[in-house]
Amino acid sequence: MDTKRKDLVVRGRRRPVGRRTLGAVCAVAAAGALLAGCGGSGKSVSGAPDSPEVASPAAATSPGGSPAASPGRNLTKDQSERKELFAKTKADYEHALTAAAGAVPHTKPVSTELKGGDGGNPVWETVMASSDGTAHSLRVDAVTGKAGKSVTEQQKVEDRKALATRLRDATVTAPMAAKTAMAKKNGKVAGVELENADHGKPVWKVEVVSPSDWKKTTFDVDAKENKILKEHTDQD
């Protein structure tokens, strides 16, 4: 941040002044409006004794040369949104999955993610599926914990069969995978989703948000062995 000098100090010169030079000095002083009168006393306009100019302290900078950020400030748009959503959230992801299972009986969780709903109120956008892979989507209010009406998704036959296989092969539940992720990264669960990894095995994608900086870390947790396969932290 640039600093501005508040006072302009004129240093007095302590040397003999002859009659010839006295008039010239007075003229320069009057033109600049910097001295109180001719034959100045070595003081500034403010009356303070003449002294070397002292610059204002510069703003603290980080090792990289940029201004050092204060804790809790300079959040990105995504980080600010996460902070605001969790500040309003009363029902966590486990509550959302339990409420969804009650609203759509005989199903298992496929995914749930914290989002901003109508009016900015947080909701858990959730997908449940029956054993044959038929998926049902619904919203669970993250404040009241109440589940809304479910909607059966339109799926291709191959997608439904693939989901059924994924549900059958996943012996690790969503809460188990979330606890494994949080053992590595302390924070709040923002989402879980059952997917197929590159090797074809089912994995739980667990999103954990750290309240210290509101960054999101995504963990791939093996849905059969309950171990972390990889992790990635978003910088936004």
C-alpha cells in the first residue's frame, strides 16, 4: 500500500546570510509559502524543530514481497461461500443421508453434497439408489434436516446396471469413508459420492472443508478396503 507524507518539512540552513542574499532568500520563501518569515528560525511550517524526514513504516509484507494476509481475510469467492453455507448448516451429511433413506425406503446412498438452495439457505443435494441401480434424487434441508420429495432419475440401461454393480461391490459405507478422510484432514464433510476409479473399483469421493482457511480437500477412499488412494486440495 502506498503511503503519503502528511507534513512537508523544510530544513533550515545555518550559514551567514548577507544583505545581498537576504532579499533573494525572502523572495523564494514567500513564493513557496514555506517559511514563516525572512531569516527563518530553522523551523517547519508547523513550528516543529527542523529534523531529518522520517518515512512512514511500510506495510508488512510476506516473504514473496506481497502484503501479508491477515487470518480469516482474503478468501476467494468459493471459500467465502463455503464459510457462509456451513455457518447456516445445522444438519450434517450423516443426518441428510438418514433423512433421505427414510424418504426413499430400500435404497442406499450414492451421493450427497452441500449446496446453496433457494434464498441462499443450505441444502444437501442427495441421490439414493435401489439394488437394481434405479436412482432417486432429492433435497434435504441443511437447517431443519427434513427431506423433500424424491424424483426418479431417467437413466440408460447400462448406467443403471453399472450403478447396481457399484453399490454391490462397495462394502465400505459413506460414513466409514468420511471418517477415514477426516482422520487425515480435520474439518467438515461437504460431500460424498460413490464412483468408479480408473482401475474399475468403486471409490468414495469425500470432500472435506477446513474451517481454518475454508479450502476443500477431496479424498479418494477405496470402497472395499477403506484406505485413501489419493487426495487433492483446491486452492480456490
